[in-house]
Amino acid sequence: MARVSRIQVYPGMAKSKSPDCPSLFTRFSRWTARTTGKSCTFVGSLLVVLIWAATGPLFHFSDTWQLVINTGTTIITFLMVFLIQATQNRDSQALHVKLDELIRAVKGARNSLLDLDSMSDEELDKLHDHFVRLAAKSKRPLVHEEVMQEAASQ
């Protein structure tokens, strides 16, 4: 039985070689993000620190004893920065694709907003100011006639 891909390919979109088999790094970063975000991981990390602290008197609070925790936490922090960034980039990209699809599919939506990522900071600031002004206009008190017209049209 042939597998059907859930991913719809749009014109100009290159089909992935294997959508069901992400790269080793992608799988590892997803697993790490899920695992490190759990409370049991925090508890485990806390236990490691408590055990380390409890062994202080045994090692006479030596420089080597301190170096163990400093080196371990530095290495873990250094590696986690890249894993978190990779996961964040993937989540952000997926969210943008979903929003782009909604903009594309909704009648009356501005398709020109699909490519905001390529705008300069100044252009984005101008667009943001424009939408802030639109939001402010929508917050003005409604006049009785407008309310009646809106109710009559429904």
C-alpha cells in the first residue's frame, strides 16, 4: 500500500526528499527540546546539583570539585543554545508558513503581507504603525446608527 504524504506541494515549492524522515540533527533537537522541557528533567538536574554540593566536604571543596560543575554546566549551556535556536527557528518557520497559508486562503486578505520577512526594519516599522492606527480606529466608540445598521445586516 502506497503512503500518502500529508504535505501539499504548491507551485514553486520543492518537494522534500523524505518528509517522513527528518535529519538526525532535527530528530535529536526535537527530542532534546521535548525532554529538557519536562519537570522530571528539572528535578534530575536539581538532584545532580544537590549531589555535587553534598560531595563538597568529601573533596574538601577543592578547585577540581568546583571545576567539575563549572565545566559540566558550561558545556551543557553552550550546546543547548544551538539546540534551542534550531528548534525556535523551525517553530518560527512553521508558524510563518501556517500564517502565510491563512493569508493566502482568506478572501480579502492582503497577499502582499505574505513576504514580510524580506522587508527592512524601517518598512516593518511603518507597516506596524499603519496597523496600530487601524486598530485605534476600530476602538472608537460606535455611533448608535452604526450599531443599528450592523444589527440589521445580520
